[in-house]
Amino acid sequence: MNRQWGYVGLLVLLAMIWGVCFAVQEIGNVMGAFAFNGIRCLLGGLALLPVWALRRSSGRTQFAPTDKRATWLGGLYCGLTLFVASSLQQHGLLFTTVGKAGFITALYVVFVPVLGLLLKRKVSWNIWLAVVGAVVGLYLLCMRESLRLEVGDLLVFGCAVMYAIYILQVAHYAPKADTLLFTSLQLLISGVLGLVAMWIFESPSWSLILPNWWTLLYAGLISSAVGLSIQMFAQRRVNPTVASLIFSLEAVFAVLAGLAFFGDRLTQREILGCVVLFAATVFAQLHFKRRSQNEL
């Protein structure tokens, strides 16, 4: 049980890293959505390769045996999904507000258990209740304007669906894969696709990229390389729906990052949203009955 809470703690740390990155992403959009995502993912993937090589040459092994097929095939599938999800979100931010994008993106907390049902995975009643509570909390926290959907909102909605698929893919492949190589492969695939799309659809300019080097370092090394490595490792022992609920705390940390870096102020509604979202995440951890491994 203590080890389980350790994995949960790592995912909360990941939500904090991603929450800060949400503000960084909006700044990084000045260089082009494909350029930003392509460079950050390629940077993250390349940074992990020497770490993986050193670990392998030292003879150190993972906590469990790894499956080469799961590592390479999972890296390919997850890389493709990550590219589509991140591209949809980054382009969506061009046409909608950060608040609406944060709320719609985090709707993956609903899509994960719904898609899981198609895979014949059961969801306990307290998890469903936690999902409803999370959506309410996210609405209070993120939504300051009308919920009327526009082009950017639809793009971010597609991102939420793709990210739900990504979480389920990770749940399937990560327990059998080599964590560092698996993470590096998907980042490299997403990065290469992003750079190809950059040259086709955008006009890359060093004058836009270089001044924002710090956003690429944070998004590439911290959010992508470190963040995804944490996800690949910790999600081995946390079921996908609970993981998605923890990831939704990203919205809370994004608001707190705005408070710390940009002087934003929290309204009573936003404070209530943070409390409801946090309570829903904790409630999802309560074990009212013994869940089988096939439950989400």
C-alpha cells in the first residue's frame, strides 16, 4: 500500500510538471505549433538515449523483465498518438483560451473509463463518482467564458480523445517495456513527425526559435524526457482511470503557475474548483472493495 502511494506521488509530481508546462506551451506557440512540439520531443528523446545506454552498459536491469516487441511496437504506437494529441492541443491553443483548453483537454478523465469499457474493463462506482467530481472541479477552475465550441475547442477536444487513447496504450505496453528506451522511442517518433510537418506547413525561423530556447529546454527535458519517464514507470502500478484523474490536477498546477509567474489571482470559484478536483482525486484512491486487475 505504501508503494502504491509512492507511485501516486510520482504521478502528482508529473501533473505539477505538466501544469507549469501548460503556460510554457502558450509562449512557445510563437515559433509555430509543429516547430515547438517537434523540437521539444526530439530534444527529450535524444536526451534519454545516453541515459539508457549508460544503464545498459553498466549491466543494471529494470525491476521486471522487459519485452522487446512491447518496447518497439509500443514506442511506435505511442509516438504516433502522442504526435497527433500534442499537435491538436498546440494548434487548439492558437484559437481558444488557455482556460477552455485546460478544461476540454482534461476531459480525458471521462474518455479513459468510457474507452476502457470497450476493452471490457470494469470501473468501480467510486471511480465513476470521482470522474464526475473531477469534471465539476475542472469546470469551476478553468471555465471563465461561454462553453460555446469554436474551431480551437474542437481541436483540443480531439486532443483529449487522443490522450485518453495514449493513457490506455501506456497502461498496456509500459509494464512490459524497457522504460527509458520506450519513452525515448515515442518522443523521437513524435519529434521527427513534428519536424516534417514543420517544414511542410510552417515557415521555421531561428529568429523566433532562439529567443524562446528556455521554453524548449523546459518542455523538452523536464516535461517530455523526465515527465514521460515518470509516467511510463509509475503508471505500471496505477490503473488508467485513476492515473487520468491524477493527471487532471495539471489544471490546478497550471493555475498556481500563473499565480506564481504572472501574478494571476485565484477567485473563490477557482479555489472551490481546486478543492473539488483534489477531493475527487483522493476519493478515487479509497478502496471500498477489492478491485480486480481488469478494472480501470
